[in-house]
Amino acid sequence: QVQLVESGGGSVQPGGSLRLSCAAPRNIFSIYTMSWYRQAPGKQRELVAAITSGDSTNYADSVKGRFTISRDNAKNTVYLQMNSLKPEDTAVYYCRATLVVVSTIAYWGQGTQVTVSS
């Protein structure tokens, strides 16, 4: 069983910042696309940001200019730096590792809560 270990969630006021981390096994991290999803109460899980093994990135329109995804290959860790947080960013954030070969192989983290409230 592949385990993705997330950390860094918490509560912050609007305009504040948080950094999420997700550690993965070395054999997963080196070749998989790493991404962050989020799911707010009553809503579908949505892609927030993704980074490939070649460091290409993409972001949801709602977070462009505020969130930054990055990866540290030495630590097998992907980060999500979240700045200028808004109440609508409140959700459980999940780390995902994906590899598309003939079919899609995907692993999920357990999720970490982010709450933005005054």
C-alpha cells in the first residue's frame, strides 16, 4: 500500500498563508505527477494544482496567482504554498500521485483540513 503523508493544514484568517506538504515514497515521487485536490462540504472534489516529474505545472483558475505548487526531489515532497487565502478556499485538501501508462495509476493522501475564517 502506497502511503502519501500530508501535513500543514490548519485555520487562518482571510489574507493569510499556509503551506501544505505531501511526502511520497521515492519510487513514486520520481516519476509520478503530483497534484493537490480539494473538497469543500457539499461540493465535488476539484483539482487545485499539479506538477509533473518534469516540473510542468498547472493551476485551477480560482487559485492562479495565489497558490504555488513545487516539488523537492531530495525530500520526495511536494508543497502547496497558499497565499492571500479566501473563505472559499476552505476545504479538505488531498495530495494525489498519478501515473498514466496503459491505464491510470493513482494514490491519494488522507486529506488535511484548511479553514479560512475571520
